[in-house]
Amino acid sequence: MERLSLQAELKGNPYPGRGIVIGKSGDGKHAVTAYFIMGRSENSRNRIFVQEGEGIRTQAFDESKLSDPSLIIYAPVRVLGNKTIVTNGDQTDTVYELMDKQQTFEQALRTREFEPDAPNYTPRISGIMHVENGAYNYAMSILKSNNGSPEACNRYTFAYENPMCGEGHFIHTYMGDGDPLPSFEGEPKLVGIDSGIDEFTEMIWGSLNEENKVSLFVRFIEIESGSYETRIVNKHK
């Protein structure tokens, strides 16, 4: 698979929707993840990321403008022991709760499907990072309608063992703008992760469409110790 430029992928798509990047830093010392949200409606754009425990939660920037919280207010990131869960919806809680009961990432997601937001049927994208005793692996998932039909849910899981330094995978909800919005296709894209946390954060935020971008979360987890650094960027301040 050709390694793509994450910057070029983001700049070339005005509306990837919500996106997850997971991989390993170029120096091999950090497990890396990023999650961003975008919006076209006032309700979707009226959000910020706030820290909650070891994870984050979306929150309305202006509560008076919040019209429907059902698919936009959730915890995108939660930490369960040595596992970091990153998703684009309330399936974060499903994965957290069922993995805490010894179910697997894939088993937990079998209880969920794409979002009920006809006619888009937005895919649910999810990631899990496992950092323990100097070892690191991750998996990503997408649950999507069957070519726009809500009668069937297509489920795909991609697992990555011993990831290579400076490489990651990028999955997002939409192929681009449209009506209805076209769901992501194929396996997660192989992308480079060549910089430190601040440069990586600035690159992603600067590459997202200025009109549509809303919030960004980036975390670098030290593989040997499990300690981490986090960056949060919100358009609304």
C-alpha cells in the first residue's frame, strides 16, 4: 500500500467529516492518535472538546443554540487501563463497558451499527490502542450501511501488530461533501507520522477545511512508560 501524505489527504477533501488517525511516531517512542470533528450545520459546528478524566467529551459551545444533542454530544476518547478508545460516537461507551466485562473490541462493536441519520447513515468509526510493557498494537473499525441502504450493516475491523515507526492509518466518515454524504470506502489509509506532537497538531488543524473544521484532539503515549501528552484545539474559544 502506498504511504500517503496526511496533509495532502486532508487538504484535498473539504469534508472528510470525522476522522481518526492511529500509528507510531517517527522516533518509535510514542503511540499516536488524533481525532477531529467537522460540521456543516449550525448544530454540528456549535461544539468544543473538553477534557473529562483521561479522555475527552464534546460539549455545546453555546447551550442556547443546541438543537439536537443525540449524535453530537458524546465522549470520543476514554481510557480503560492500558487501552485508549477513540470513536466518533457514543459507541466509545459501548466499547469501554463491554471490554471492561472481558469482551473484545470487535464483540463490543457487534452490538452497534451505523448512525440513524438518514439519508447519510454516517459510518461509526472506532479505534483501540493497547500499550503495555513497552509493546504496542492497535485496531480500527468501521460500521457502515450497505451502499447507502439501511437494511444491512457492513462491519470491517483492521488490526495492526508491531506498527512501523513513522507510520499510521487514517479512517474518516465521508469520501467528501455531497447530499447524501458518501460513506468512506476501503481500508484505512496508510499515512506518515513524521513529527512531534505540536507539529503534528498544527499540521492537521492547518490542513482541515477552514469553514468546516470544529475541534481536534491529539495524544502521544510513551510506549515504555504509558505516560502521555495531549493537545486539544477548538475553533470556538
